[in-house]
Amino acid sequence: MAETTSNPSIKDEDTYEALRDKGMSKEKAARIANAQANDRQSPSEKGGKAPPYEDWTKDDLMDRAQEIGIEGRSKMDKNELIEALRSH
């Protein structure tokens, strides 16, 4: 059984210990445990799911490619943009 931390900076000791037992670093376990103890945060809730690139417009793909700095995007067709975005 894991040793209790008795660290006042850890807001949820049980969660912290469970995460440490799963192999997480002390820092990561502390961040997650403290976030779960905070009523304004919901770390267990997954974020939204973006639609697949095939459902995006070419303009949206171009904008995303520009955001992440894909070179040669202006000469790419939709399928090439999708491939470039997925491999980046």
C-alpha cells in the first residue's frame, strides 16, 4: 500500500495516491488530484470531439494548415491537406 503524502498542497489525497499507484509522476498526480478537488474544474470530463477532417471544408483545412505551419498548403487539394494535417 502506498505511503500517505500528508502534503497540505494536495487537495485530494485518495485520488493522488491512486494515481501514483498507477505510475503517474508526483507532479502529474498532484495536478489531477487538485483539479478534481476544485469545484470550478472537471478534469474527468472529456472535451468535445472534432469531426473528422473529411467533413471539414477545404477552407477550414487550409486555415488549420496555416495555424500549424504546413508548407506548400496553397498547392494542395483537400486529400493532400488531410494527409498533411494527420502526419504533422
